[in-house]
Amino acid sequence: MVLAMLLCGAVLLLVLMGLFVFGLRRRLIQRSGGTFDCSLRWDVSEEESKDPGGKGWIYGVARYNGDRVDWFRIFSYAPRPRRTMERNGIEVLDRRLPSGEEELALLSDQMVLGCAWRGTRVELAMSEDALTGFLAWLEAAPPGQRVNVA
């Protein structure tokens, strides 16, 4: 009986430590500011972009870091970003509202922004406020950089 209680206590302690580390990681990512909730779908085909099915979306947090935006997975312990996109490599192709099963896969009131990054089609889902900030960040590129904002 004592062994079972110790085992349950150890499992509970591990779960609480895991949740604490998730929260600490999110705080460290947000510490420098310039973060926003941003779901990501990487390497989307043309058919998927025209008829979205809701599959492939990953919840995350994006952070502006100079001339690049770093994207971190929410459910990860990794201290480094999963994806990094430089401003001069991002080309905005379209924007749309989520449709069909996508509405269930994404957070409420998000817009989907279709982009090309160095030849790879990427879709980012973010709130309208975050979308306005993202497009302003893209347009604020230093002189001489080619920026295409649809």
C-alpha cells in the first residue's frame, strides 16, 4: 500500500513538473516580446490550399526576431524554434477565412495567410490583430529588400 502511494505521488510530481516546464518555456519565449499565437501548416500542396481539410495544422507561438520570425511548437520542450523564416524570403500569396473542418482545427477568429517561403507553400493561421502586425512587419523591410504583400 505504501509503495502504491509513493508511486502515485511520484507520477503526480512528474506530471506537475512537466506542466511547470511547459509554462516556463512559454514565458521564456515571450520574455523578449513580439510574440503571437500562430498555427502553422508546412509544405501545403495547391489542392490542399484550394480545398482545405483541417489536417496538418500545428499549434504554435511565433516571435519576431529582427529580420526573421521564429515559430515554436506549443507542445514541445525544445528551447529552439522549430521553424525560422527570414523576412526577405516570405511572399504573401493569399488570405482567407478557415472553412470546413479547418474551423475546428484552428482557434476561433483566426485568419489563414497563404505564403511562399523559399519555394515552399506555408499557411499561417493567426488572429486579425496578429495578421495586421505581421503584414506591417513584412512591409517595414529595409530599403532594397523585395517584399510582396498581397
